[in-house]
Amino acid sequence: MQTLRRAALAVLLERDPARKAALARALDPSQPAGAGDTIDEPPGLPGRPDHPRMVPHTELRKRSIRTVEGRAALLHALAHIEFNAIDLAADALWRFAGQPEAFYADWALVAREEALHFQLLREHLRSLGHDYGDFPAHNGLWAMAEKTRHDLLARLALVPRTLEARGLDASPPIRAKLLEVGDTHGAGILDVILRDEIGHVAIGNHWYRHLCAERGLDPVATYAELARAHGAPRPRGPFNLDARRAAGFAEDELLALVAP
């Protein structure tokens, strides 16, 4: 029987970007998850295409978005984030057994929306004469998934609540830059992404607090411990506090975020 967790593993294994996005869009949140199934980890995770070429983030060139190539490079970087986000949602879905059915339904929804974001950005990138894989990229998002592969609490704390939450802060200034150069279509895609990412971070917040409550842990103190233990980057402002509130961050968490 094809369960939701096994379908998510197929998404994660897929190397072709278009096929990966299509498989993610086809995930059915109402499908039985197979929460109690033991699924051995296969080799080859995550499935990746031959391009883009992976380089350290320090080697990525800064380009002016006032040129077509520079704007394409920016859209490519955003597409790569969304491509990684498909894998992150699929990995959370298949890897962690024994969770409530609603947990798996939530991450299936996230994977579906991340795939849509990737498709929208790739289509726009192609309209500029480029495609996904044309520019180098870095592997920072997946590196944190590797660090937290044995601990769901750490995964929830440091991927949706840290790395993906940074997108809530980054989206408005990127949108403004696209509007400055007349790219209203690109700005519209950023609007869709920000709307959906608020929901994705909210899902991370919900399940993080659920696990903290189950384990009798203080969410704020536990987050600080996990961030230190796994070398998570400290988020830098300016922060989109309204979006973070909408995504379920508590006021004491926001105060800790902006503390000097």
C-alpha cells in the first residue's frame, strides 16, 4: 500500500526537478500516513540534478538585478531555496515515524506549496532566458536537515522556525527590489510565497510546541539550547515582526530575537 510517508520518500529520492515538483504537488494530505511503518533509509538522499553546481555560499557572485542576468540569478537563488524546501518537507514527512496523522497531513500541504513556489519561480526564470541549474548554488538549508536527522524537536526548531522563518524577513526587501526594476510578476510571486510561508512557519511552531509540551520542556529555553548545540545561525534583522507574529511566534520569542 502506498502510504503518504512512502510517497514523500519518493519525492525526496527524485532527481529531476520537474518530476520532483510534480510528485510533491500530487501528495494527498488525506491519504493514510503509515505512521507506524518502519521505512529503512535508502541511499541517494536527497535526489538532486547534476546542476546547479554546489559551491560554498562565500563563492556566490553578487550581481546587480538591474541587468537581466542579475535578476535571473536572484530568481534562481529563490528557486533553489524552494527546491530545497520541497525536500525539507518531504524529509520531515517520511523520516519521523509515530506522529499524529495531522502532522503528516500538515507537511504534505507544505511540500505541495513549496513545489508550487518552485514551479512559479522556474517559469519566470525561463521567461528571462534562463533555467534552474544555470547558476551555482549552496547547500546550507539541507546541511541543517542532516544535522537534525535524528531529532524531530531539533528539526522543527532549526528548520521551519529558524532557516525558513528568515524568509519572512527577507521577502519584503527582495520584493521591493524587484518592483524597483519593474518586475511586477516576480513581486507577485513573492507575495504568494510570503503568504504561504507564514503558514509553513506556523506549522513548524505548532508541532514544536506540541513536542515541547509532550516532553515537559520550556519552548524558549529549549530553542536556545538546540540552536547552540547544532550551530544554528543567529537571525539578523531587520525582522518582519508582523509576519512572525502571524506565524505563531510568541512575544517573548520576538523580544529574545531583537535583544542586543
